[in-house]
Amino acid sequence: MTRSDSPATAISPAGSSSVYGKDGWSDVRFTISATSPRRPRKGFYVRQEDPPRELLVPRTFDDVELVEEYLSARREGPFSIRVPVRGAKRDLVVAAERNASHILEQDRLEGSRLRSERGSGEAAVPEAASRLAAALDLSGEPRSIVCFDVSTLGGRESVGSAVWLRDGRPDKNEYRRFRVRESDGHPDDYAMMQEIVGRYFHRRVREDKPLPDLVVVDGGKGQLAAARQAMDTTGVSDLATVALAKREEEVFRPGVSEPLRLPRTDPGLHLLQRARDEAHRFALRYNRTLRRRRTLRSRLGDIPGVGPVREQELLRRFGSLDAVRDASLDQLRATPGIGVSTAALIRNTLAEEPVEHRPGESPEPEE
């Protein structure tokens, strides 16, 4: 199925004996994924505007409950993720895995060809960027792309993300994440997009940092208009900008009423999808982080003997919830009002929560 950590995804209508397409065919309503044995992909499913009632996967994955909750809210009805072990549904999963293996081999061959082209000179531009420049009538190849996405769960923890692709590859040093300030429990996708794009470019211009060749926003005409309004106010309206709509993978451009529909096999479309999917993944990850922090803080406040005053003292003393969780018994006992039994309770309770970052990993900057 995989070469190194490369995943592939195949999708199929439920009840069909045929499996077709690959990640990005978001008009297919009933889906089956085949992917890396270690880490099934979630991005395709969580970006669906009209998700199915049921998702079949070859094996379970992290955050199943979070994805189920998110998509249940998205479709305003029950949604479940299942791992079939026999019968027709299992046959569909096997067929999807077979098709994904074929897709992966095609991508491997395409990647080898592009690497060969790039090897002919450092200044060589990948075909995808050239094709995209031609399709969008850009003045030059989009070697650097920034993509924006917003994410919210039930009106809480509304966040935004900005990811940067350089020659089609993520440049994580340029990633930024945002806590949306204006949602007030009633998220407005357009207002949120306008806010994060405005904040991003306001700071980028103020700090005289390089600007991208192409700006991509996840959404349609409304998100594009919101982003352009923010860019006008920050003095970067000359940057090429497009929106990529999920359902039909339509490309919207400023001042053009009809969307551009690139062939599903077009390398330029794949480049836009890669940017959009990475922005969505990054936003969802931040949403999950904030959700986890809220849960952890609630658990800290519920520990007998802690209470609001000592909770604030612990946070003031250690600086973060993760630091409280990682503190030794002696460090916790040194906090005013925390005795031996309470320190032990804190350790035992918070030790059940997963770490937010792996050792040596630093969080991406928040704007």
C-alpha cells in the first residue's frame, strides 16, 4: 500500500462494486478509504459539505470520536466510522485498498518524473506550477503559495490557518495559526476568513516579509470576496488570489463570474488541492489542540482540593497546563495550598491526558 510514509486514498459509492478516483473527488457522497496501514487519512472526509451517514475504513485511526462528532454536526444527523470484517462492505474496502495501491504507484511514477525535471537545474519549475500559471493566466509560475482555511466545532474554538507551499512542498517555518476573535459562538465563515487574512497580511507587510506568488482560500465566492477585502485594506490587492470550492473542486477568481473547472487529473488542480488539504489539516489540528486544552483545564478544576484559586496559582506558577501535568510531586507540593494528597491527585488525573507536542517539537506560531 505505501512506499515510506506516502499514503493514497480511493473512494467509492456505497453499494457499488466499482472503485474509482482518488483523494479530491469530493462530489462522491459515500466513501471508502484505503491508505497507510499506520495512519488513515482524515482530511478528505472532514472537508465534505454533505458527508455520508457511514464511513468504512480498513482500520481504525486516531481521533475517530472527534471526526465522528465533527461530521455528525456537519450533516446534522448521525455519522459513524466502521471497520468491516466480512461481507459486501469488507469487499468494498478491499477493492478500495487495491485501487489506492494503483493510485500510489501512479503518483510514484509522476513524482519520479518531476524529480528528474527538477534535477535538470535548480531553477526548473515543476510542471504543476507551470500548468497552474497557464490556467489562471498568472504573470509567472506560483513557486510560493499561501493557503487559508477556517475551522470551528459547534461554534466553539473557531480557528484559522495559513500554510505556505514552496515549489509544492510545505514550508512549516512559514505556517501560522489564528484564534478567531469575532465568532462569539455564532461563527460566520466570511467574517472569519476576512479576519485571519487581514491579520496575516497586516503583520507580513509590517515586518517586511516576502509575499506569496499566489493566495488560495478554502471556499467559494463568499470566502474569496472576504479575503480580497482584507487584502485591499492591507495593501496587497495586487497578489493573485483564487478560492477552491470543496464540492466540485471549482476554482473561483476575482472579477470572473463563472468558476474554472480544471480536469481532475490536472497537476495544477492537484497543487491547489494539496495546499487546501494541508491548510484544512493544520486548522483541524489546532482546533483539536484547543479542545484538548479546554478538557484538560476542566479536569484540573474538578480535582478535589484544587478549585479556581489554586488552579490559577498552578497556571501562574508553571505557565501552562502541560507544564502542570509534567511537574513532579515535589514541584506541585511547592505550590501554596497544594499538599501531598492533592499533588498526587493532580499527577494521576492529568497523566491520563495525551501530550500536545512530542519531545523536541515546537508548536507553530500563533498570530
